[in-house]
Amino acid sequence: MAGALRRKICAVSALMAGTTLSGFATVAEAQDGALLQRSARLFSSSETIAYSIFIGVVSATLFSIVWLVRQRGNIEAEVNEYRTALSEAQNKISKYEALISDKSRRIVIWEDTGERPEFVGQLPPETGVPAADSDFLAFGRWLRPTSAAPLEKAIELLRSQAQSFDLTIETQRGEVIEVQGRVSGGKAFARFIALNNMRAELAELRVERERLLSSMSTFQELLDSIEQPAWRRNNEGALIWVNHAYAIAVDATTPQQAVNEQRELLNTVTRQKIRATATPESPYHDRISTVVSGNRTFFDVVDIKTPSGSAGIAIDASDAETIREELKRTLKSHAETLDHLGTPVAIFDGEQRLQFYNQAFARLWGLDLVFLESKPGNSELLDRLRSAGKLPEQLSWKSWKETALSVYRALDTKTDLWHLPNGQTLRVIATAHPQGGATWVFENLTEQVDLQMRYNTLVKVQGETIDHLAEGVAVFGADGRIRLSNPAFRALWAITAEEAEAGKHIRSIEAVCAQSYEKPDGWRAFAQFITSFDDERPSKQGTLELLSGLVLDYAVIPLPDAQTMLTFVNMTDSVRAERALKEKNEALRKADELKNDFVQHVSYELRSPLTNIIGFTDLLKTPGMGELNDRQAEYLDHISTSSSVLLTIVNDILDLATVDAGIMHLNYAENDLNELLDDVAVQITDRLQESGVSLEIVAPAHLGSIVADHQRLKQILLKLLTNAVNFSPEGSAIRLTCQRSEGDFVFSVADQGPGIPEDMLKTVFDRFSTRGQGGRRTGAGLGLSIVESFVSLHQGTVTLDSRPGEGTVVTCRIPSHDQPQSIAAE
């Protein structure tokens, strides 16, 4: 109210100021010209303006004061009215609070702002409702769960969606409270009213009704969810309710359709029987057969009588009937199976009387079928067998029989061996039944015992055989423990029989054998192989060398029964012989390398002085060195000839050493064969004239060209011609025949010499091999060796044909190559 008053005063002041200024302007305009003229004469213009402003301000102030006094009176009147209205409103609020704040109701008010709710009124303490505001909204603490959850949900919808509600809730003490939820003036109200007398009883009945309806709905939903048909009938026997399983059983789409059409699951006779026999104290219970979905089905039907009619349920017993029939068939099948077994079987009931026996049982004991079909007792059966002399004799028959029949009181299976007088051995297995009786099984062990004796004999024979083997043998199981070992195994590894006895683990064997073997990884590998779980275990072989010098060949062999056999063979003598041969071979190889190094070194060292000798000899023959007498000239000729021969030998040896070292290079180039033959003929002319032998070259006019090493090809021809000249008699002719064959260059040199004996043909291409007497000059025997080496480098072939007294023919075949260069192989 004070703020409104201040706003009014400000507005009045502004209005009065405007009015004063307007009045002052009007008065100034109304003055006539005479007054202005007098003022102009009495005051100056500036004084006149100042005086005018002063008068206007004083007039405006007086007017404003008068107006403010009048408005003040009006405002005081309004204030008095507001005070009166406020007092009346407070009185009304006090009356309302007095009406609300009783002990039978409580109101909770929620603002839109989300602040804490306001509480008005209280509820009686005997209802169990907390008095504190902070505990009141914790509904789960003082309300039953069936009331707290719906109330919380209703309040949430009231505040969020303005949805009103009316609920009846129940406290933990069983008191009933009515709750009303409303929205008004933008606020949410929840009114809690404690009920009493008739109203409370009505509310309690309503709660009980809801509880009963909920229970009925729960049971109805339960019956609807089960697979067993259920129904209710009225006093006239008509259906009034069925579940879904019932509707399915009678081929109805819905349960309501089954009720409307009165589709019956039970036949008329069964329904009449139920109505006639069922009473509230004794419900009807029987197994019936009916057709459901075209199939014969068995039901266990239970129907109870009620004051309003009856209710029933049908439990499907088709599986039980099927199982019962299947059990009958199974028992019959088992009986037939046992009857065809070769093992005798007898089954006695709880009274120890024979209920079943198979044919093997009858054959074993040779009993009369009439006697067996009479179902004799077990004691009677034993007495019958003893009197027939078919059971083993006992010192105390009574005690033995009591022990045998004690199986009917035993919890575990009993097993015994019976040695019959006819030589058979039976294992008797007697098993008591939980519901009484026992089953006797008679297993014939005669063949098994015989086989076991044979097996033991075989094991002994195998043991003796393994013990006398020179090869060390040890067998380990899958668990890594040794099964057997022979003396040879223990002798090779220098271990005792106690250290390798059966049952010892391979780790302990490894620890003992490690003293004889500098690399224990071998035995560790054996252990890993023996104890591994790999599906496939391939055999393994290797060699071990012991510190004692023994060399052992070992083999790890997996056996079919998951065992592993280790075998060790002493290979010391063989290894020593092998090592000796290897050492000798290495010595020969080094000697051959030393020879080649020596030949190559000496050849290079001899070539330099020989070159000097030949050079100085040729120099002495020149006229510039002076005249030589006949003897000196002859000596110089011998020196020159010998030096040339020696240089040729050294060159040949160097060539062979180069070939053996594999470092000779062939310089392939295209060669004109006609020019090659002319060059060779010119170089051999002096030798032909010296020996008095002529050369005949037989070749086509145009031999063409070949890709080969020119120097080595000419050297081959010269060696063959020189060799032919050396062994040809004076006045004879040497024939050089050349031709082309499939691109290859084929040539042969034939002489008319003495030929080569047959025993020397295999060695003519060997180095330093001579043909003995018959040649003019005795050489080093390297000519044909060099020819063969050079032809082989060209990937060609050399053949020799010679007969004593008929001369010799050497034929060479040189292929043409495309590559420009090749490195010789050894």
C-alpha cells in the first residue's frame, strides 16, 4: 500500500508541474502591449525574464501543494478500506483453518514451483500415521505394500498430469484411510481422511472385496496358464467357466466360445457318474479315456462338489500310460535279450523264489525245466545243485549257503569264485534289488583263466627274449614310469637293476643316466615325448655319444597301448670306422689340394725362367750377337727345342690345374672353321716336315662358323695332330676329317701308327699316361687329358678307336653355344 501511495504522489507532482508551466505560458501571452512597454521602461529585458520565471515557479508550487493535500485525503481513505478487507480475510482464513485442522484429516499441498509441500491437519495416532511432515510422505513405512505403490503412482499422475483420484488405503495397523486427489488454482491437493464407524466398515469391505477379486483373478490367470483343462459348472451341470487348455482340448477358438456352445470334454456317461458319485466330502477321482484333436488321450479327472455347482480339472496321463506300456515292452525285451545271452542269469523276487532264468542258466546247471518253471526258492535250488554234485564241496555247507544267501540283506554287490567239480571256474555276481529280491549272474571264467595262463607264459618268454638281446630296451607307460628293461639297457647306461626297476619314473632314470651323458636334454626330450598327450606321436631316431666313448643309436617307438619303447644300439665300432675313413678321405683331399697348389705354383715359377731361356736362345741366334760355330749353333738348337718342349709341358700342367680348380673361363666367340683349319695347318707344318709326315684335310668347302673358345679349340686340334705325328711312321699321312652334324662341329684325326693295346685303352685319357714305345718323342702324357678336359668344357664328347697295327682314330664333337661366356665346372 505504501508503494502505491508513493506512485500516486509522483504522478500528481508531475501533473502539477506540467499544469503550472502551461498556465505560465498562457499568462505571458495574455499581457497586453501597454504592460510590456511599461515593463520595458522600468526593467531591462533580462530582469523581466527572471521575474517572470520566479512568479511562475511560485504559482506552480502553490498549486501542487493544494493538489497534494487533496490526494492525501483520498489515499488515507483507500488505506483504511484495504486494512478492513485484510482483517476480514484473516478472520476467514482462521475460520477455515479451524475447520480443516481436526484430528480426522490431513491435507498435503504441492505448489507448481516444486518447493516442499505444505501440510495442514493431522490424523489420529491410533491409525499408525506418522505425525512428522518428513515421515508422512514415506508411504512404504506406514502403509501396506498393496496400498503404498498405487498411492505413490496416483500422486505422481496428480502432480504431473493433473489427474484426480479417489483411493482407499490400509495402514500397517489395519486402519482404513480414504485419499482424495484434486488440482485447484495451480496447486495439487491430497486429502487423507480417517474413516470410522459405518464408513470405515464400508471401506474395509471394499478393501476386502478388492483383495478377494485380486485373489480370484490370480487363481484364474494361473488356471488359464496351465496346460491341464479346468472348468466350473453350475448346479444344473452347465459350463460357466473354462480355461484356455479346455478350449484347446475341445477345438474352441476361445474359452467363452466353449462355454457358449457348451462343448464337453467328458462324455455323457462320465458326467453322469460324476454327478452321481461326487460329494463335498469325497471328490470324484478316476482315469478316463477321451479323444482330443483326433488322438486317444488318457486323463486323471478330479471333480469337486460346491454349494454353487462343481469344479474340475483333467491331468493328461497319456505319457504315464505310454511309459507304463513302454516299461512292459522293455521288460519283455530285456527278458528276451537275457534269454539270448551266453551268460547265465537268474532273477529271484523278495521271497527268494525264482522269477526269471535264461537258457544259458538252464544249460549251465542242466536242471529240469519243470522244476525251474515251478519257481523254486533260492535255498532249494542250491540244495538241488549240491545233491547233483554240481557245486564245489565245502567244509561247512550250512555256513557257506547262509553266506551265499546273505546277498538279500546286503547293500553292495557280492562277488565270489566257484570252482566246479567239472573243472569250470565261475565268477558269481549277486546283486540285491532295492524293492527286494536279487539277480544272480554266473560268468564262465574257464577260458579267461586259460588265456591268462597263456599270457603269463608268453610274457615270460618275451621277457627272456628281451633280456638276451644285445640291444638295450626300456618300455615306459603313459604316466612316465618304466615297465620293463633288459640287462643290455642297464649295461649301456651303467645303472643297476634297482635303479631301473619297474615303477621308477623317467625323471629318476634321467637323473641317474645324466652322469653318463654330457647333454641331459636328450633324456629330457625322451620324458616329454613319453608323457605328452599328442594324438599322433611319430617315432623318433637319433644318435647319442656318452662320456665313456660309447656311441648309441636310439629309437623312440610309440606302442599301440599308449606305452613307449626306447631302444639303444651300440654303434661305437661302426662310428669309429666311419670316422677313420672320413679322416683318411680328408687327408687325401688335402693332399690333392696340396698337389694342385704345388703344380700350379711350380708351373708359374718354371714358366718365367723358361721364357727367359727361350728368349736369350733366340737372341744368341741373331747375327747381331756374333758368328757362332757349328757346334754352338747345334747346342743352341737343342736348348731351344728342349725349352719349347718344357714350356709346352708347363703350360699343359697349368691348364689342367686351372681346369681342376674350376676357374678356367671359356671365351666364347664366333669362329670361322675354314680359317681355323688353315691356321692349324700352318702351325703344324714345321712338325710335319721334321717328321716326314703329310697332312690330309678332308672337309666341305664351306664349314661355316661355330660359337666356341677359339684358343682352346685350336689347342685341341694341335694336340691331336701333334700326338698323331709323334706316332706316325715316316712317309705316312695323317687325315683330319671335319663335318657339321645338327649344328655341331665334328672332326676326327686318324694316324697310321702302331695303335694302342687293348689293356691301355681305359687309361689313355689319364694324366701322365704314355703309350710306351713307338713315338718319336716321349712326352709327359698330358695331350689327350687336355683334349678331353677342353672338349668337356665345351660340353662335347671325345671317343677313341684304336687297334694294334692299324692306327688310331680320335673323334671329337663340339656343340655350338649361344651364350657368350661360361665358367668351367670341375
